[in-house]
Amino acid sequence: MKIYKNPTLDKKHCNGVIAIGNFDGLHLGHQKVINEAKRKAKKNKIPFGAITFEPVPVMFFNKKIKNHRINSLEQKKEQLKKFKLDFLIIIKFNKKFSSQSAEEFIKKIIFKKTKCKFLYVSKNFKFGFKRQGNIKTLKKFEKIYNFRNIITKPLKKNNKTISSTFIRKKIRSGKIVEINKLLNRRWTVVGKVIKGQKRGRKIGFPTCNIKLNDYVVPKLGVYAVKVKSKNFNKNGIANIGYRPTFNGRNLLLETNIFGINKNLYNKEISISFNKFIRSEKKFRNLKYLKKQIQLDIKQAKK
């Protein structure tokens, strides 16, 4: 998969099929759009790729929005690779790009730079200045700019459309088992281990701490997790919260990795969530906290 930082494609990738979207989370709904585009490319024996945007547009327009992302850009790239795309275009979402009209986007990018033959989008796709473009706009300009727009019907579960917004709500509710089914993989947070106050080590449960940065904040509490790095792949238990027993103020993801007891500072680890165990709680003292952690670990291992 070749990655383009601008929409001007190599000749061999022009005249193909393109799926377009933010693809935050790359959930089953996104996967449906991509798989349909892939089948069309295979049938017509033409190149197959995708267009996405960085940063996520809503975070560009509203700087106050934090903890919004389901996956990072690097995760998104790795996940898209699994669909065996020929190419991925990552468009920098900035003031200049956001001021383009819907027709300018179609003319300058879809028509001139990619020479796209088939464009796949979801039903609620919006684009162009002030999100004025939609699937009707794409249909309007099909013949003028020599492409065919194909709309993928929304994927639904229990009569609710699977969307990134829907997934974020589920993450905030701690519905991890359900989320993992909607993603067709474990929801995963990646980050570098930072130095903490070593309280976990002092009470016999050393933890690796990472900041959530732009990730959606899951329901505060304890989770059974899988932890990976370049050198290991282990089960563990994680707590996301403010550590009320210690009157903590900063939100942290703290993970006790089973079978690992060494310094991992500045190492990148990925924490994949398996199941929510319990909500965050303030304990009377360290004795009660240690007893509860032992019960949490037992449940996580089970």
C-alpha cells in the first residue's frame, strides 16, 4: 500500500476505485464501504484505494474537542493495510482545504488528480465548504467529471446505524465486548510509558502508565486487557481514572502486566481492551485497595 500525502497519484494508481471517509475507528460500517469498493476494483481489474483526512475535521474546526479519536492515524494506516489497498491518500485538513467548495473538491481532487472511475461513500457523507456537499452533489457532477458515485447502505445493529459517534458512546459507557464486535477487533490504545509516582510498585502491583491524549475516554474503572510491545504479548489489568484513593487529579491509563516486572519507560505499548470489570472507586485505605486489586486480577485472568 503506497501512502500519498497529496492527492496527485502515480499513473498506475489513476483511473481506479476510491473509498472516501474519515474512517475513525474503521468499524464494520467503514469496512463494508471498503470491501464493496475492493470487490468493484477486483471485478474491473483496476486500482483500489482510499482517501482519508488528518486531523479529524471536527477536531480541526473545534480546538476545544479533546478525547475524540477511536484510533490514531498510525493505527488507521495499519488497519487499512489489512484490506490490501493499492494506495492511501491522506489529505491534510487545514483552513485552505476546508474552504474549497464541494465542486472544487470533485474537480481538483477526484477528477484531475486521481481520475477516479468509481467513488464509494457512506450515505451520510458530507464534504466541501461548510459541509455543503453530499451524495446528491456527487450524483449531480458524475457525468461532468467522468466518475460514478456508489453509495453504501448503512450497516445497522438492532435498528441503529453503526457509526463512529455510536462507537464513541459505547466506549464512554464501557461496553467493551460490544465495541469489539462492532470493530471486528479489540479496541486498542497505543502510547509511550511515562513515569508515575510508583505507588503501584510500592503496594506490590507495578503499573505502566500512559496518557490517553486524543483517544476517547472509556468509562472510568478497571478492565481486563492484552498488552503488546515489540518484545512481548501479555495479558494484564488496567485502570483508567484519577486514582481517588490517592486524591489524584490527572487522568491516566495504568496497566499491570502479568509476568512482566521491568522498567518500560519511554517504550511504546498497545493496550487492547477485553472486558470491563468494575467502576473506579475510592477505598478507605491501602489495605482495602490491595484486597480489591487481588480480586480484580483474579477476575481478569478468568
